[in-house]
Amino acid sequence: MVMKIYYYEAGAWSQALELAIAETGYDEDEVEWERVNLRSGANFDPKYLKLNPLGLIPICEVDGKIVRDSVNVAKEILQRAPGGAGELSAEHAKLIEQVHDASRDPKLFGLYPFDAADREEKASGEVFQFIKGRQTALEKYPAEAPELAEFYKGKLEDNTVLYDFYQGKLDAAGEDKVFAQGKAVWASAGELVHGPLTAALKTASPFLAGDKPGEADYHVIVWLARAISLSGTEQGQPADVGLPNLHKRIGGPEIDPAVAKYWETWRERESFTENEVW
Ligand SMILES: N[C@@H](CCC(=O)N[C@@H](CS)C(=O)NCC(=O)O)C(=O)O
């Protein structure tokens, strides 16, 4: 039975699934990848909202059912994999929840500014174009699906704040609020990195699941990669380049060497380089 995965190549949680598929011995013809272009707001198309009313990717369709959320889709992938799902300890199950916590959602690192310099960079680059594409979609689709008016209204309100912010159209209080949100995301990232992530990685050997990656590893590494990249690090850079950048964003004590070791283990892994995880 072919598994159809709705994904977007730049989506962090889509990349977790790409890693899980690559690591567990699926044949190419067992998986069909259906791209949902987040940059043009295709996740807000009423046709897609029928599949996932939350308007989020990734999801998968298999055996006539739809599985939503990367945590559930990864479980589905692993259960069907030739080698089975493997063990997931209670600590690692908790860690998956912690990297998925809404307060440190990787898309927020991308969308919210860390400081004034970061704002300038985002305003003149891909981030603003992404926000603009969503804005256009959110203004267009409500006419096609009036029954979804409430959903679109909430999404449009949230996106408009950022759309206006990056064009300098908010008042001082509005600007302060957006900057405060940006700071809060990195503070929450710091709690994770210095706390549960470090604690778990100290016993990784070299992966959380042992000599090969397992369920928790796929979620943890894409989150970490996104945090490192979006703190100003080019894709594929070593720990001694990426972690100081991350440290500037999250503050607190030095980042534990266990994090660097884990990063280096993944950085050289074929699944990681071939899927261009960032
Ligand atoms: N908890 C969900 C989060 C999914 C999520 O936020 N996906 C992002 C891309 S990585 C998305 O669909 N963003 C579109 C949007 O927020 O409008 C999961 O793990 O699947």
C-alpha cells in the first residue's frame, strides 16, 4: 500500500519524515510525495483544508485513512518499516512533545525577528516573500469557501500583523509586541536546549535510539537543525560554527558538548545530507 505524504521541502517537520523514510529501508515506490507549496499558501486552499482542517503539513494518506501531524505520521512510517518501530522510552516520548511545544515551533524562529538587524534581513528577503504569499492566499480563498470564514479570519489576522510589521506599518506598541514574541521563542528554545535536550543527549550513543537513529532522533534533529540555521548559520556547518550562533540567541550557560557531539553525528549522515536538512 502506497503511503502518500503531503509535505513541503522547507518544512522542518516534513524533513523529520524524510529522514525516517530514508533511514528505515522503504522502497521508493512505497511512498508518494505530494508537495503543498506553503510559500503560496496552498495549505489554505479549501481542497487541502478538507484533508487537514488545521491547514498544516505534513499529513499522510494510507489505507484509506488520513494521519495528521508529523508525530503521528512518523509513528505510522516506523510501524510499517521493515525493521519495525523500535523502542521509545518515556523520557524520549516526552522529549518529542517538548521539541513540538508551540512556544518553540521552528516556524516562529523563521517568522519573528530576534532583533532590529534580524528584522531588516527578514524584511528584505525570503521571509517577507513567504508572508506576502500567505497574505495573498488568505485574501483569495475565503470567497471560495464562505463556510470557512472563521478559520480564514483568524489566520489572516495573525499574518497581517507580520505583513504590516515587516513593512513598518505597526505603531510602537505593535512593534514591541512582535519583538517580544521573537524573544520569547528563543527563550523557550533555550529552556529546551539547556534542560531536557542536554539531559537526553548526554546518554545518546551516538543517537538517542542507540547506534542507529530512531523515533525521537528524527524530531530532535530537525528542530535542532532549524534552530541552528535560523540563528544565522549556513546549512551543513560544523558545531563550532553553528552552536556559538545558537548560543547568541538562547543565552544561558555554554551549550553542553553533548549537543555538539550529536550535531556532528548527524551532520555526516547520508540521510541528513541527501535530504538537505537545515
Ligand atoms: N505539530 C505539527 C506542526 C505542523 C506545522 O506547524 N507545520 C508547518 C510546516 S513545518 C506548517 O504547516 N505551516 C503552515 C502554517 O503554519 O500555516 C506537526 O508536527 O505536524
